[in-house]
Amino acid sequence: MVKLDRERLQKLAEESIERQFERVTRMREFHTGEWTDREYFVRHKTETVLRIRLNNEVDSYALFKVGSKDDALAAKLAQYLAEEYGHENMFTRDLVKFGLTLDELNATPVFPSTAKLMGYLRLAADSRGPAPTTVWDWFVEWYSDRYNQTILNKATAEFGREYTRGSQTHLDFDEEHDHDELMFKTVSLAVDGFGSPEQAYQDLVTYIDLIGDYFAELYEATAGRRAGAVPALAG
């Protein structure tokens, strides 16, 4: 049986992110710590909270789709869910510090790209079981390890540590619990039992394309709108 290749998965993630950096305004600078913007950052953290809530539902559904078919996979998914549930509240504390109320947060609709991503994950779980969801979860942890500390360092320097304390707590928790490693073991089990490496690689590209669309929507709704900029997609 062909196994999921971690090196290939990581290389594909790097190449796919680079394509988004090339096409989306300010996305590269935001991720390398060269640029941030208060409205952009607050809206990004707002979407993070909303996406985590939806992601917990998707992960729960993936666990349901495992059922009793693979106890080892179910245990790892359950562990990840248990360790992630409620973490959106860490970000919420930062948003309140920025002046966003809980009612305003709850009333904010997700961007279309987020709705498409979560819809894709639900439909894929119906037809292909938990594997597509675990690919997404692995990417979330890989992305966080690679970029979120740099993004947060820039925000802390610009806005003050009291505005990023909750986000830093979340990063510290993920590092302590090595979620990147946990999710690669999880996705490997899921792909072995419910999918194929080639499907996993294709799913990863789809997810990162949608993340690029998200950052385009984010820019256009915040810094780009204020500047009267053209659409954030370069091509």
C-alpha cells in the first residue's frame, strides 16, 4: 500500500502557499511580519474564532464518520477535539480588548471562502469519510507552526502585548502539545483506512486555494476598501 509521504505533503503545502503569496495583495507581507493593519488583523482574528467553531463541528462529524471502523484513528481525532474545544475563547479575549463585543462577533458572517471550505469538508466526509477533514486539520497545524508566531510578533509590536495575549496562549498550548505531529499521525491513519495519498494531495491544494481566496476577501473588506484598491487577486 502506498503511504502518505510527509515530505511531499509539506513541499506541496509550501508550493501552494507560495502561489497564493504571488496572487493575493499583502498576503506575503502579512505572513513574513513585514506588514499588519489593525482592521485587517481584528477581522482576521474574528474569522479565526468563527472558523474554529465551524471546524469543531466538522471534526465532530468526521469522528462520527469513523464510527467503530478504526479505534486508533477515532482516539486520535477525539484527543485533538478535546484539546482544541474552547480555544476560540483565547482569541475572543483579544478581540474584546480591541473593542469588539461578543454580540458583534456572533453577528459577523463568515467570508464566502470559509463557507465554501466548511461545506467542502462536510460533503467530502459524507462521500469519503474522515480523511479529507484530517488533511485540513494537519494543514491548520502546519500553517500555525510556520506562520502564526511571526504574524503575532508583528501584531504585538504594533498594538501591544495586551492585545495579543490570548493568541499567544493558544500558540504556546499547540507547541506544548505538538499538534503538528499528532495530526500527521492522524491523517496518515485516515488516509490508510479511508482514502489515498493522491486524494490527500489534491484536497490540500483545494484547501490552500480557498485560503488564498479568504485572504483576498479579508484584504478587500479592510485595508483594501479603505485604500479604494482594486481586487486583491493579482491573477
